[in-house]
Amino acid sequence: MTAFSEENRTSAGFYVTEEAPIQPANPIKTPEAPAPDILRCAYMDLVVTDLAASRHFYVDVLGLHVTEEDDEAIYLRSTEEFIHHNLVLRKGPVAAVAAFSYRVRSAEDLDKAVAFYEELGCRVERRPEGFTKGIGDSVRVEDPLGFPYEFFYAADHVERLSWRYDLQIPGELVRLDHFNQVTPDVPRAVRHYQDLGFRVTEDIQDKEGTVYAAWMRRKPTVHDTAATGGDGPRMHHIAFATHEKHNILAICDKLGALRMSDAIERGPGRHGVSNAFYLYLRDPDGHRVEIYTQDYYTGDPDNPVVTWDVHDNQRRDWWGNPVVPSWYTDASLVLDLDGNPQEVVARTDASEMAQTIGADGFSYTREGDEAKGYKLGNQV
Ligand SMILES: [Fe+2]
């Protein structure tokens, strides 16, 4: 089954289907135990090597709000958040992700999470007191793809700062929007996360059937997490939302004024995938942070799935601007439940970067116009 039939093609150049046409060659088994009911991506537990440098980046520059801090960790939240935090910066020897954390609908969903992952033979650890300050009963697992996933319901409530305009800056980060995970076998990851209750909203494929990336949601936006094809398990980025595009431009202006333009890796620009306005930054440890705004509602059960051709040079940037190679190659390590980095496994499927740049690759702006249909420069 392929999305690339003429009847699926839209006037904007991408393809739409009712269900994601992604079939893994090597699927993870589907547990008989029901999946926990995930509400949304809630926070990332992020290990950083220099807590003061990270505090400067996330608090002084990006303006995230400090809920609590000590010598070992800083607990940060975005403007609209009412639970304790969206990001934990934790001091440690190796810059890496300790947990991708999701909020579930009820306390009973934690029992479901335990049963779901135990049936898969995964390592599971439950702590009634939580793994971080401000969060109660929690389950952490090493998922079948090697990612440290966490589930919780109980959380301390804090003030939602939406009305506190006195605390807000021009580039205010208002919500945690999504995670992005690098994994070698995207169809295998998609099937597993579908078993966990996620729905695909968009993907990038080629006409030979290789899947390069997929976006998956629980909350009714384009995604809570995405699977990006590459050597993994690694973390590609964490994304915070602003209200509008001009907030992202204000962040760029501020970084320039602070002589920190080298923190800008890619953008600002308009994505093809997700239709969101974006900016990619790198924090002092190299962790990638996306600033993101204005994607679209996806909550209906028959929400159309969008598939992009990997050769369409408007898929990653709607204006056809080049993607810098580091965006494809660099990502953060993830930790096992003992705090040791997970081994990184090489992707063997085709690389998106290789498909779209260099002697063998090509990109098009207008399909069928491959010779000169893209911008000058290194288009990946
Ligand atoms: Fe993203």
C-alpha cells in the first residue's frame, strides 16, 4: 500500500490518506494488555553538564519559569503550564535524556503501563514518590526501542502564568509542544507507538516504500512525538510553542543582541510537515530545542494523514530553504534506567540526507522538474 497515488495528491503537492500506510518488516509484538491512556507529552528529564550555563540559556535567554531549583536540578515550566514542570535540567557527567515523560488520564493508567511493558519484556521501575520533585506515582521503562519513557498522573499544581504579563517577554514560550526521537527503523517505531495509542498525522516516504520520519499525536495537534530515521535511540529535539510567529522572530533578535547567533542552528522558517513556523536552537550541551508555533487541529477520528515525498524540497521547509547537515546528523544520547547511555544502533535504511543531496540525491520544487527546480546551495 502506498500513499503516492494520483487520487491522494493534493493541490499543495503532498498526499493524503485515511490511515498511515506504514508497514513494519520487523514489528514489535502488540501486547494483549491495554495501553495506558496518554494525555500528552508533559516534561523531559534532561541531563546537562554545566547547570549554570544551562540556566542562563533556558531561564535568562529563553525565559522559561523556575518552579524550584537546588544545586543539582532546575525545574522549569512554560507560561500556560499548571503542573510542576515541563523541563528538568539535571546536573550530570554526560549530556543526555533521562526520560521522555507523558501524563496519563488517571492513576489507574499506571497499572496499565506496568502490565503493557512487562508483557513486552521491558525493564520497568515504579516509584510511588516519583522520580522528580513535583511529580507523584510514576512508571519509568526502557521501551522496546531503547527510549526511557515515563508515565505519571499525580503532579503538584502551580500557578498558570498566562495572566502574568508582567513576567512575560517578547519571545515567551507558552507550552511544551512535542518531543522528537531518532530511531533506525521508523516503521517499527510507528507500529509500536500506535500500539501505545498514538496516531500518525504526517510522514515522509519515498515511492519505493522507505519511511524517513513520522509524526504521532495523542493531544489534538500534529504531534506529541516524532520518529526521525537515523542512528538511535537518540533525542532529536524538544519543542516549546509560542503564541505567534513574531515571538519566534523576537527570540532570533534577542540571540543576535546577546551575540549568541551561533545558538541558532536552522531557521526561522515555515515547515511543510506540520505547517508550523519554526526555529531550531542548540543549548550549551548541544541539546536541540525547537521553538514552534501554529500547527493545526488533528482531533477528529478521520483526520487525514499527510504523506510527503522525500524528494519534495518543501517538506522540511515550505520556502525551500536548505536544511543544514548537522540537523540530520547530530542528536542527544538517551539513558537507561541506571543512568548509563544507551548504545546507538546505526540506521540501515536509506538516509534522508543522502536521498536529497549530492551526486545521487535530488530534490524538486515542482514534481517532474528535477533538473533546476530547487534553490542554489546545499539542499538537503
Ligand atoms: Fe519538532
